[in-house]
Amino acid sequence: MIEFKLTKDQRAVANAATKEEIRPVLHCVHIRKGLIEATDGFLLVQKKIEYEGEEKILLDTESVKRLKDHRVTKRVVFSSTDGKRFEVLGQDVTVLTGQSGTFPDLDKLIPSGEPVFKIALSRKLLKKLISALDDSDVPVRFKFYGEHSPVKVEIPTEDTLAVLMPKEVTWQKTED
């Protein structure tokens, strides 16, 4: 049995997976050593997790989204074995069955090297902007004017304009 834990924040990665069940592998979250990841073919989201196993696991996104935090540990424990329920620390925990298929190698899609420029934006502000837009597939244009300047967001076909203020951050190099 393979066990690992995911926080609510880590389980939110499932929102990046495709909604189309005709692409079954992309309708899953992928668990691999140290990461949970999901993609819809246009968006890729990865988060670090505490999983040191060598086995790669696919889990159906809808199953992951329905899970709740374990009351005692504030996390959910998963297993890829049999899809049954079991108890951890006296609490009922759902066990998920792994899906079949091969998840694409997403690491090669992540840009490397020095960026042309960087800007930091508040997640709360980005969520607020997204909630102010409808669900259409019309392209949204982002215009960047520099690290310390606002970002102009336009949807010309809908006569929509938004401006996102940059957030001051300290840029630190992270080791891969």
C-alpha cells in the first residue's frame, strides 16, 4: 500500500486538470516523487508534496476534489491499492484507486534560463479579476510595462479593461 498526504492547498492542483473525460490521462492529477501536478494542455500547475516514493500515480481529479481534510492531521491520506476506506488515528479516510495511463513529461515545458523580466502579483487580486470575467473562451491580453508598473489586462471584443498593480517582493534564486 502506498500512502501519502496532501493538504487542501495541494489538492487544489486538481483544478488545473482538463474537464474533458475524453482525455483520461489529463483528467487526472499526477503524483510523483516530491510533486503533484495537473494540466489541461494549456495550463500546467505543480506543487511540492511529501512523497518520496518512486512509483508514479494517476488519480481522478473529481475524486481528489471531493476529499476533505482529515480532522486530526488536517490532511488526507491516499493509497493506490483498492479504493476502500480505512481508519487513521480513529478517523475515517478515503483510499483512492490509481488510474491507468502514462502522464506526459511536463518538465520539458517549463522555461529555464533568465526571464526577460519579472513581475509579482497578488493571488487574491488575480482571483478577484478572474471572478469579474465570464467563462467565455475569448482571449485575454496581458500587457506588461516593467517590473514596477501596472499590468494592463484587456478583452477588446468585450470592451473590458483591467489594471493589476504589481506587488513588491524580494526575488531570490531558488535551487532546483
